[in-house]
Amino acid sequence: MNHELILTETRGRVGLITLNRPKALNALNDQVMDEISAALDAFEADEGIGAIVITGSDRAFAAGADIGAMADYSYMDAYKGDYITRNWERVKTCRKPIIAAVAGFALGGGCELAMTCDIIIAADSARFGQPEVKLGTLPGAGGTQRLPRAVGKAKAMDLCLTARFMDAAEAEKAGLVSRVVPADKLLEEALTAAETIASFSLPVVMMIKESVNRAFESSLGEGLLFERRVFHSSFALNDQKEGMAAFVEKRKPSFRHD
Ligand code: CO8
């Protein structure tokens, strides 16, 4: 794949996307989001990929949407032209799990990109924030919606209204990130977690992702019913037969991903 602002590679069954605009602290513009979308399309289409990692640099996961690019946009550019916002949904619609491996700044759209992923693993250097209020605007890619679901209303209001940054320890305590690791171990930890996920049955992994996400889109009763139906459907999989047979026979399962 030929990209200018991201790097992509495959490590075993893991697809790795590295944001690569170091001089702009990986600021997100339409081209970056187009390239991320294209990379996700390719990884989704690849049967050999079971999980995806998105990361940035030591200094910044992403310092937000590209302020210079959007400074002079009119309402019609933003609304009718769908500038900045186009392609953001692609991260959400990816059916394979995505881990955000975050070091340094994850601000504004950068924090929102991380929150759109399924798991955030943070380096101890990570700093999260929604400082858009300082720019005369507000979060536009989930900051006012995903952040309160992750950390609760009080802390989300605090971050969005005061523009203060939250360090990795606070983010872990608040439930935004799943684990904090030393900065020099970040990629290794994220890739190991992704490899573990990718070693399991891909359809089961996709069903789990779909079911957990359902918890945020439905009532408890609807979510439980959805989970029950998906659980029932797992008995149609060869991998369910293999997984349970392997346990009974005291051996390692060999999943075929079907
Ligand atoms: N956009 C464009 N360029 C940026 C951005 C950005 N968000 N952040 C940093 N840069 C650039 C700087 O302009 C600078 O470039 P240059 O060297 O050419 O002057 C370079 O990166 C390095 O930055 P600094 O010199 O400022 O580095 P510092 O270490 O002093 O500060 C900070 C680092 C604190 C991260 C600082 O750069 C900063 O505050 N950046 C802006 C953070 C911010 O406000 N982010 C929110 C942006 S708005 C947004 O994300 C809206 C999301 C809506 C998404 C909608 C899609 C649906």
C-alpha cells in the first residue's frame, strides 16, 4: 500500500498503522483519514489479519485535527463539503478489533480517534485532552459522547470545558485506557495483545466486538437479547466445535476462523 502520511505493515496476523506526520505532531487532516480508511479496508479484506493496531510517535499519537487546514473553513465547507469529518465513521465501522497504542499527546481529534478504537493501551508518557474550547469550537468526533461514557460526566465536563490534559495514570484510573505500560514497551505490548486476539477465532472475536459495542447502543434488555442470539449462533461455527473439543481433549485448539 502506498501512503504518504501513514505507514502500514503486517506483523503475523496483526495489521499495523503508524501515523507519520511527525512535524505536525500527527495532526489529522482529510488525507490522513482517507489513508487510514484505505488501510482499514485492506486489513479488513485480508483473511490473514485478525486484529489491527493504530499508533503514532513517541511524542504524539495525534495532537488533534489539523488546525491550520480547517482555520478558514466556512460552514458550507464543513457541512456540505464534509471536510474534516469525512471518513471518520470508517474507524467505527471496522469489524475487526482495533487497539490504539498511545504515547505522548492524544488531543482533540487524536483523543477521539483513540476512543473510536476498541482498546486503548497507553504509554506512561500519554496525555489525553479535548482542548477544542480554547480554539472557539468543540469536539466533533465523539469527544462529548464517548468520553462521558468512558470516564463519567464530571471528568468529561472537566476535560472538555477546562481544556486540561489528563495523564496516563489518571486516564487508567478513570477507565479510558485499559493498561499503562513503559513508553519503550508500548508497541511491543500492543502488538502482543493484538497477536493474542488474532490467535482466537476471527468470527468469534468479531461477535464479541459487536456485542460489547451493542452495550452502548441499546437498553440492557435489548443488549442481553442480542448477546444471547449471537451466543446461540456461535454453535454454528467450526471454531466452537474445535475450541470445546480441544479443551475436553486437553490440547491447544487450532482455529480455522470459520
Ligand atoms: N494541527 C496542526 N498543527 C499542529 C497541531 C494541530 N492540531 N498540533 C500541533 N501542531 C504543530 C504545531 O503547529 C507545530 O508546528 P510548527 O513546528 O510548524 O510550528 C508542531 O506541531 C509542534 O507543535 P508545538 O510547537 O506547539 O509543540 P509543543 O510541544 O510546544 O506543544 C501541543 C504541543 C501542546 C500539543 C500543542 O502543539 C497544541 O496545543 N496543539 C494543538 C492541540 C489542539 O488544540 N488540538 C485540538 C485540535 S481541534 C480538533 O481536534 C477538533 C476535532 C474535531 C474532529 C472532527 C472530525 C469529525
